[in-house]
Amino acid sequence: MKSKKLKHPFFVIIGPSGSGKTRVAEAVFPKEYKVISHTTRPIRSEEQDDIDYYFETKEQFDYLVNTEALAEYDTYHGNQYGVGIAELLNKTKDHYAYDVLTIKGFQEIQKQFGNMVIPIFLEVSKKNVLSRLESREENEEIIKERGALYDQESGNIAKVREYPYHYIIDANQSFEKVVEAVKRVITEVTRLNLR
């Protein structure tokens, strides 16, 4: 599928595992503004297909890749994730949209759609990440694995700074303050009238 231009900004929330990306995004953006990603990971009990993700089989996901229907795709914790071009264009038709992605996912989409793709990086200390992971995750292996990823993921801040319109939010502050900071970014970007 050939890429077209986005009519409104696409905000990409990036940050280390445990930085609060998903929770912050859900508090800032209206639910219907989310660009729903495709994934091969199993659905969790509290999730709904076509709302949280488009849950795909490996074969369905491969078909999306082979038909170039995805703006980006990546493997994370052994599962595949990808953003559909049609979904991205549709969600940004009448207003801005958002998704929580890896740095690689952001870079791939930014390459195709330029400065209308805005990265918001949640910067957080390793101490806070480990404490958050421990409070929500019982599996010690997963905590260790995600903690080990921290150095790599927090280093992505340097990559984000290379883009002309980027925002770094201190995610060590209270949840409410992080939400307010992200809301200010949205207001600022929508006033810029990017094209």
C-alpha cells in the first residue's frame, strides 16, 4: 500500500518498560484516538479484539507484512507487533491520534510520514522502573528481563532528540504531573499546524 500524507499529527509514546507509557497514554488521549496495532501475542483476559489490539495468527501477520499493509512491524518479547497503514491514515483523518511504540516502530513510521509523527519520550530512572515492575509483575524472570532492557531502552532518548519535533517528559514525577505535561505537548503541537 502506498503511503499518503497524514492530515493530523500522530503522537508516539516511547520509553523504557515500566515508564508508564500505556497508563499515561490512556489518561491523556480519548480511547477512539488510539491507532490499534496488530499483534501475534495471546489476548489477555481484560482485553478485547479490535479495541486493545487486532489479535492475529502468525499466518495473518505474515500476510500483512507480505502485502506491505504495515507502516512498521517489530518483534518484542517473542511476539510480533505492527501498525497498519490504513488504520493510521483513517485515525488521523479528522483529528490527531496516538500509539505506544518502540523506538524502531516510531522511526519506521516517521520515515514514511515525516514531521507529522511526533515522539514523546517518557524518561524515568532505573530505580523507579524496577519498583513499578515489582508492583505489577509477579514473575521474577520477567522483572529481571525488563530490568536488563532498561539501559538499552533509556538510551533511546538520544535517538528521539535527533528529530525536530520531539518531547522529553520527566516520568519520575507523579502520574498526574506526567499526564499534565503530555497534555501540554498535545496542545503545543496542535497549535503548530504542522503539514
